[in-house]
Amino acid sequence: DVFSVELAPEPRDIIWAKAGQDMVFSYGRKWTANFLLVIGAILWSIPLTAIQAIASVESLSKIRGLQWVDDIVGDYQILLDSYLPVLSLLGLIMLLPIVFEWVATNYEERKTHSDVQKSVMTRYFYFQVCIVFLCSFADCIYWSITM
């Protein structure tokens, strides 16, 4: 357990500032980060609900400084009420890779750029699967309660 022998990565791939980090320390942080991200995936419904609650013309017009939104009428109001929640959710989902990269680089202190990218893409994939499952599960629960 003292040495780990594998093919050396390309020198441009190495994050040299993190090259001397202890593998056990990095491994423990990886498990901690994965655990916290699983908890975050489970609690993902909280920001989803908040977005759905606030992303309408009526609720936005109640926020100080956004009263002008209430002046939008007709087809534009219908368009905003239809697409604003979806666009808000997509904006939130776009932030996930940035958060995952920060976790991999600064918290876990991964040693290569390729390892950081692999971590980001793996977590983003699992998060997307969780989002689809969560939305489908919530939809089934909603329809079973209302029936």
C-alpha cells in the first residue's frame, strides 16, 4: 500500500500543484464528496420546487424591483409562464458541471486534468439519471395521489 505503479500520465495532464498530495487523503475526500453529492441529489427536489414556485410572472412581480414584469400581457405572459420554469431549471443544471469541477479540483485535489474531467462527467451522468428518476417518481406519486 505504499506504492501505486501505473503508466505515467502525459506531463501536460498533470496538475503539478497537486502532484505531491497523499493518496489516502485524496481517497478519503473522494468518498466524502461522493457521499455529500448523493445527499445533494436526493435533496435536489428542494431547489426544483423553489424554481417552480418563483418562476411565474405573478410571483416575479411581487419581488421588489421586478414589478415591471406584471405589465407584460397577452401572449408574452403565456410564453413567460410556460418557459421561465424550464429555462430556470436548465440554468441550474448548467451550473452542476462547474460545481463538480470545483469539488474535484479544490476539495478532492485530483492530480490530473483527465481524472478531474472523468469525475465531472461521471457525476453529471449520475445526477442526470437521478433527476430523470426523481421527476418520474414525483410525477407518479402526484398522479396516484390525485386519482
